[in-house]
Amino acid sequence: MISTLSAKLSIDLQPQQPFSELITEDEKRSVLPPPRERPPIYTFYDPDAEKEEGVRAAQDELLLIWKRAWWAHGFKPVVLGKAEAMKNPLYERFQARKMENTLGADMMRWLAWGYMGQGILSNWLVLPMGPYHDHLLSFLRRGEYPRLTRYEGLGFGLYSSDKASIEAALKEALDSPNIATSTSLRGLVSSGTFAVDPKPSAIAFYNSTTIAKQYEAVSTLLADSKATGLSLLADLIFSHLHLTFLNTYSSGIAVLTPHRPHSLLLHYPAIALANALTTCPSSTVPTSCPPNNPSCTPCSSSKPLPISTPQSYQNTSAFFTIGTIPHPYTLASLLSKTTFLSISPIRRNPVRDPWLLSTTSKTLGPTLGGPDRLIPFKESVASESAASKSLWLVAEESAWSREELEWFFGFALPAYNVSSLEDTVDSKTSMIAGMLAKPALSGHPSSILVEDDEFKSSLSDKEVEHHRTIFMHSKSVVDPDSISESRLGKWTGTGRRRTKGDDDEASEERVKMAAEAWHLADMEAWRFVRAWNARGREERSEWQGG
């Protein structure tokens, strides 16, 4: 895999320039837009409150679901505990008052939230269950909360506030004469303490009342065995998060396939991922809808979400788009149908930046040159309006890990065929069918979902094998450390990088540099996507490490 550290990053605080080198004076450093601030969203969890190990394990799973879903929607989820509550200056006053255990637990989470300051306080069974750009979610992402607010229909599930209002509510509650009999902070403060906003359309709360009313099977199991019931509730929430994604992109998933059939192999991981995304999630209540969207369209394995394979990007919210960008050397090798590329065919090609030209032709037309396409392309990758509805892969990198994808999408993925091109190195049977086949899951028969018949029949298995050999060699040239000599030998029939001898490695490097220089805009786009993905991984790694 290309090292994250090798994807050098800079922050673009200057007027837009198509090429990073014009800003950094370093051709290998990619300029990215400033990172979007993730406002914190807090929940409170006391592991000591539950003694049964199975219940704690199920609660841990539900906390992971909560964190992953809110992260995917642009927030920074934080789990608070007793330690934060005890650091609040009002904690001593809290200890001095006698109250019911239920109120004590509620006050502890308010104390923890008050110690952290302004932000959002959520029950860990409250989840974003709607489009990324829902108006309330967009407001909450701005990180500005002028007053203490609760939300109609969510009970004690979700609040937002500035620091002063949280502190004022805590002081009012602690001074209340009714503190010995009340069960919640809300019962101790005046009606004007909270602003009340309308019921959110994109937030779901799986409280006991909702579960009993809408998901009787889960409610029954919770009564019989709390651990088993919570585990099944986790499965139900997973399925609803996945179903929300399918309903949001009801027109389907678009896997970009420019320069097919020559580049078909590059889209193997994207097609496999698209098939996983369109696989109906398993569920305790298969035809159920999220509590905030009772009129959803349940997933049907007989009518799966379509996968299309356009050659050009379309700027629309109706589709979720998965694009794969190859290094200019890789694309030139595939278009030339040769494993060992030379400089002459690169320079004889009058078409500069063929990947960008094809990928953006529908949105920008056929006449613009590569440099003029760079800024619109970068916006389609990194702007907030586009980043939530597309995923961009680098062909030469190993595909994203399952964990990375699940944090990106906010829900667990079913098993699918392939995670990278190398995973099928020994496959000898119908590779095209394997690329397009639905993952064989219980209750979900294998089927080909890609609608484009030309795409499905464009290459024979022999041609795919040849393209695979070209790709694996190109990958070894683009990133020599990404593949071992012994593994490369399975593709080229030799344990060496080239049959002509090791002296030609320097020549291959010159050819690679020629491809990069001839297709400057394609190269800039490749570096940008690689750096963008690397920063996303580093951001989450630093957050989890902290």
C-alpha cells in the first residue's frame, strides 16, 4: 500500500490554483482545502451501572454504532463518564443534595456535559438517520448553539446548548426544592429554560417506548434477556442505517468507468463495494423502517438498487458515486495494451490528461484542457456538498479496509467478493462474473446487478488476465514497495520486475516521469485524491488515538 506518510499534505489558504506546485513549490506535495471542523457530540455512559458482562458487551456495540454513525455525518463523537462529571465545579453541590437514583444518573450526564462546555448532548440510542445535508444536521455541524434547546419527539434524547445555559440549568436544578422527588433535570427547571425545536426528520431515537410500539420482537427479547435484546437492537439499528443510505440514493450507485474496456479491471474493487452497498441488510424485523421515517422504502433483494457504470461523473444527489483514479503511467500502459511501456507512445498521443477529460466531459464539456478541469474536479472530491455523496479510490493503493469503509458510510457492510485486485491473483474462473456477482449471503442469492450489458460483456477472461498482468506491473513501477517480487512473478511469469533485466528499472522510472509530465493534470488529480484519502485516515486515527 502506498504509505500515508508519502502523501505529502498542505493546507490551501490561498486563492485557488489548479496545480499544487504553484503554491508549495514542491511537485510531490498536494494542497488540500482546510479540514472541516467536526463539532463534538457527547453522550454519557457509566459501565459500572451494569454488572452483567453480556449486557456491557452489547452496550459497547451500541456505543460503537453511535460513534460511527455520527462520525460519518461530520461530527466528532465523544463518550463522557464519571470522570468528566466529577471535574465540574458544581459536583460538590450535587453530592450534597439527596435525590432519586434516576435523577442522579441524569444529573451526572449534565454535569459531564457542563464540564465540557457548549455542544450537543445525545443519548447513545439517538442516531442520525437521514441525508448528510438535512437542515438540522447542517445546523448542528456549524457548532454554534445560541441557547439551550431540546427537540420535539426526542424526549430526553438530544440537546444543544452554549456553556452558560448549561451551567444556568444545572444551578437552577440543584437549587430546586423538588430535587428529592423529581426524576429528571427537566422536571426541576422552569418551562422557559429550554427552547423547543420541531421534531427532526433525520434523527432517530430507539427508546423503550419506540421499541415497544414499533419493534415488538426486539421488545420481547429485551424483556426475556437484556443482553440478547440489546444485541438484536444493534442489528436492527445497523439495518436501518444501511436502509437510510439506500433510500437517500434511490436512483442507485454510479461506478465511474472511463476508458473502458481497457480500464475495466481498475474498477473491480468499486464494483464489489457497490454490490455490498446494494445488498439488503439482515434485520431482526426485515420490513421495518427507522422510527423517524415510517414511510421508508424497505429493501428488496428481488428489486435491488441499480448499479450504473457511466464513463463520466454526474453532479447529482440522486446517485452515490464511486470513482477510481489511476496513475498516468498505469492508464497509459492499459491503453497501450503493453506491460513494458516506452516513452514514444506517450508522446505520440495527442490527447493530454485523458482520465480527467473523460471523467468530467459530461459536466464540463469536451473543449476544456486538463488544467481547467482540475479545480471543478477537486471540488467534486473535497467540497462538503460533494464529499458526502461520493468516494474516490486510488487504483494503485489497496482498497480501503472494511473498518475504514464502515466509518466512512456509518454502518456495517456485508461481506463482499474482493478488497483489492491482488486478492484474486490465483482465480482462474470467470473473473468478469466474479467482479460483478452479488456477494453470496444468506437470503440474498447471487446475481449480477450492473445494468450495462456492454460493460458486462466487454472483455474475455483471457483479456482480463492480460490487463491484470499490465496493471500489476504498472503498480510495481508506480510504487515499487507495494508488491513483492515473488507475487509479481505470478503475473509476469518471472521473479524479476522485467524480463530485460534489472538495469531497465531506471528506464521504467524515466517512462513513469514522462507519463507524469505529459499528463500533468491527471497526475495532479491522482496526487490530490491520494492525499485527501490519507488525511481522512490520519484524522480518524488521531481522534481514536486521543
